[in-house]
Amino acid sequence: MMSDFTGQIVVVTGATKGIGKAISQAFLEAGATVLGVFGGDVKSAEKFQQECHCYDKRLELFQCDVSSMDEVTRLYADIEDRFESIDVLVNNAGIRRDAVVALMKEEDWRRVIDVNLTGSYAMAKNAVLLMMKKKYGRILFITSPMAHLGFAGQANYAASKAGQIGLMRSLSKETARKKITVNCVSPGFIDTGLIADLPPELVEQYKKMVPMRRFGKANEVAEAVLFLASSKAAYITGSVLDINGGL
């Protein structure tokens, strides 16, 4: 039975594509008001808004670079003015810029860390301040098995995802007495645009690594996120939920 999020305010970053899109849609279907945050892809945001036109009254999109504390602070000031507080934050925004360390450009290292990890910090920091008003909240980070597996050519991505887990574990201890839970969801290979640029031979190689011999679906991740964001998960905090087909 799907949890009821009627009346809850849910913030999702990277909300208009891939896993974030599936998460946003799942919360809308469950009755929540979704404040979707997107970066630079305006066309995808417009398309998502059109696809969800039946939820217009409960869906608002905000363009924001989550790696910029100034932009995130302005975003939360707007949210606070209009909604007073939020119930759920899903830190889903993430990018990849792959290269072996010896050839990786410094700007690619910094940008991946800035968006994936610093963005998670900025969004969570401001969310906690709002959630403390009502002494309730759910914060989720979408991390990755790369945090502990590490693939050649993905040192920046792996470091950012490992950092999210460390951030989550510390934050969960800081907020536990305030009834704010903090957890990670760790999807394995999910059939989204984030892996669409992989060569076909690499796709087949990765599928062979997964015991279930298939990539996951975005809605399979969304369902797990909704569980951890619900009242049913009140005693779960500081945890990582793997959704990876047995990887």
C-alpha cells in the first residue's frame, strides 16, 4: 500500500529527468506538493511540467545551481516565505565527468564534487533549519555503489558519492533527537540518461556484473525513496538502502 503524502511539502533536486523525475512523479501520485529543483536543462523542465499538467496545483519547478550556497539560500528563502517549512528533501542532483585521474581536468574534478557533494550539503543544511521548526523531517541522499566499488575513470564521481554517505551518517546523528531522519538510497545501474552515453559493449559488460542480469528501473528507486520518506520508516536513520540487483 502506497504511503499517503497529502499535505506534505517535498523538495527534489534533479527533479525533471531520470531517477529524480520518477521520484517527483511518485510523490505527486501519493498526494504531495512537489517543489522540483533543476539546473540548466530548461527544455527538460518544461517537458516535465507539461507531462505533469494534471498536478499543476501541486507541482512547482525552481531553477537553481545546487552547488552555489547563494542560490540555494535564495531558494529556501522563497520556499520559507510561501510554505513555512518542508517535510521531505531528496538530494538527487548529480553529474558525471569521467576520466582517469592522471588525465582528469581539475575543473571536472571540482564540478562533480561541487554538484554532487557540496550541493547535497547546501540543500541539507537549509532543509534542517526549516524542518527544526516542526521537529519533523526526512532527508534522503541518492548515492551510488561507486562510493565503495570505485570504477576506473570515475574517481571524482566515486569520491562525491562516498562523501554523501559520510555526510549522511554525521547528519543523522545530529538530527535524530529532532525526529529528522537522514538516509541514503544507493541505486546501481539504472536505465536513465546518466548512463545513456556508455558504449554498447560497456553496457553489456556492466549487465553481466549484475546478478539479476538487467539494469534497474527509475520507478523501482522511487518506491524505495517513498518508503524511507514515510512515517513507516520512523526508526530508520543513518542507513544506506542498496537497490542494485545484487551488485
